[in-house]
Amino acid sequence: MANIWQKKLNKSGYWQAQFRDERGVRVNRSTKQTDKRKAQKVADEWEEAAIKARHGELTHEAGIKTVSRMMKATGAGKLEVPSIKDSFERWISDRKERNRSEASINRYKSVLKSLYAFLGEARLKASISSLYTAELDDWHRAEMKAGKSGSTADLGINIVRGALNKMVHKHKFIESNPAVGVEGSEEGSETREVFTDEEVTSLLSVCDDEWKGMILCSAWHSIRLHDCASLTWANIDLKSGSLSYVPSKTRKKNPEEIVRYMPVETLTYLQSLPQGIGKVPLFPRLYGRTSGSHAGLSNEFNRLMKKAGILVPLGQPKTGKGRRFRKKGFHSFRHFSITRMAETNIPDAQRRLLAGHSVTSKDHGRYIHGREKSQRAALASLAPLIGPSSK
């Protein structure tokens, strides 16, 4: 049992504690207490913690409990450390307050739902300081074993890592980030394939007027599905022949509008539509619809590809949670647009500008495909290696 004593010349009146520390060395420390009973409780807690430390049993969690008991014993309240679930839910609320897009919030919630299911209800009630690297690494591996791709599992751990960073630097819930030690997968992500010119022509021949406008906007201007469906007449200036919008993917980081001048084909199509003003949707039937679900835009476009006779290659077979990747979809128009620009030798800087990619974007290159027709044309333009045979 730890001893307490008072210095005769100690004007503060604080009781001193004497006990063996984590090295087994006898030390004296001020309890900062003038009440003998409270001072003894502080000394006892110190000694108990030191004994655990000497035997390698003083975990972060045990240390927090010790400090909490000391605070309670001395009338200083209780050390509040939020649970794992409460900490992540607070982070989600903080993201909402910072006006993160609904799509981003839903993505965060989906990742956390998976993590919660893996940890279990009992574990979620433990303090956030008890979350450890091996535990998160096991979850990351379990995601891939359940059928999710390496890129999807990596996205999940990156989201959790970002949340925990906030808990370290902003909320001060934890001292270090346990997700930092989780390595990403070595599995490459599956990528979209590009449409051929003939496939785009087939799609335009079987679609209605609204999908025709969506296809032209994406095939010419690399606009994503949700952004196309969200266009209104306020985004269109027929007089100058321009289209302006703020991409939803980068809206929070860069709220500036992208202005694109339309080719004759797109401009002629828009001039043929019943004219609207302001916030009247450009494509009323498709406006405001989500991309997911059976009745979503993506699935409707998949049915349109089937109608156009386009065969869609599938990615690697999946089991469990994984969905088999469809290598062609509406996003293939973005690949189509950027590939066409590269095939016609539009300079890299201009391509990035037209596609909405930053100068430093590492993603731009993966949108450029070597289509068969362009490869054959390029090879035909080269001089032959074997000259005319001489007899």
C-alpha cells in the first residue's frame, strides 16, 4: 500500500505520496490534495497503475480507467472518453455540418455500417481509445474475403483513417491513428471500357430525346451521369452556345463553374427542345433521380445498352457482398470523350481543361484508350520497315 505524508514546511498543505513506480524505484510525488482521504486514494491508484505497468498490463484502456477513478475520487468529475460508435457518429454529424454532399455522407454511412457489423454491438460501446490497428486490418481483409474489390476495401479504410485523423487532431479523443498501420490491397481496381463510335451511334438511334441529350452532353463534354441529369435551363446559354455547371464530385473543394462551349451537334439538339428558363430541368423525366436502385438512372441506361445491342463485358466473378463489375456504362462516355480528344491530337492541357481534370490529376491518363480504329490508322501512317522487293 502506498504511503502518504506531509512536509512540515509545505505551505500548500498538499499530501505527498510514496510508492514504487513502473521501474520498481521508490518515488515521492505530490497528490495535489489537502484532504488526507482523497490523497490516499490518489496514491493507491498511482501504485496500482505502476504495478500493472511493471507487469506489462497497463493498456491505454486501463490507464484511462485509472485516471477516471482518480478524478472521481478527488471530486474532479469523471474522465469522459466517447465510445467507438459515438465517436464515428459525431464525425458524421461534423461532415454534415460542413455541407458534404449527400452522396458522400451516404458513402461514409455505408462504410461505417460495415465496420459496425464487423466489430459487434458490445465492442462499439468500448472507448474509441481501445480501437487498435490489427482490428481494423482484420476488417479490411474481411471486406475483400466477402467479395468486395481491393479498391472498394481500400476506399473504406481510407474513410475510416480520415475520420480517426479528425479524432486525433481536432476532437483529441485519441493520441494516434490506429488505421495508419493498415496497408492497402495489392489488387488493382477494375476500369471502364470505352465505347466505339458505332456503339454511340446505336445508342443515339434507340434512345428517347432526353437520353439523347444526356448522351450528347457526356460524349462531347465528359459530364458525369448525375451532373447531366441535374442540368437546368439556367446552365444553358443558347446565345453564346455555352454550357456551365459545377461538378458535384468537386463542388465542396472547388465551387467554381466549369464553362464549356458546345459543338454544333449539341447546340442544334438543344435549340430543337421546348425552351425553358431558370431552374426548369433540361431533362424533366430524368431530373432528380438517383443513379442507383432498380429504377435508377444507371439501370435504365443498362437496359438502353441492351436495346442497342451492345454487349457489356463483365469483370471478375464476385461472391458475398461483391457485385460483378460492368465494364461499360454511362461513365464510359467520359472515357469516350477524352479518348476522342487524344485521338485527334488535342494537347494534354486542353484535354484536361475540357474534361474538368486538374493539371496535376493522375487519373487523366486512365481515361485514354487505344481503340482499334485509331491504332490501325496510326500504324498505317508509319513508313514500312521492309522496302519494295527488288527482282
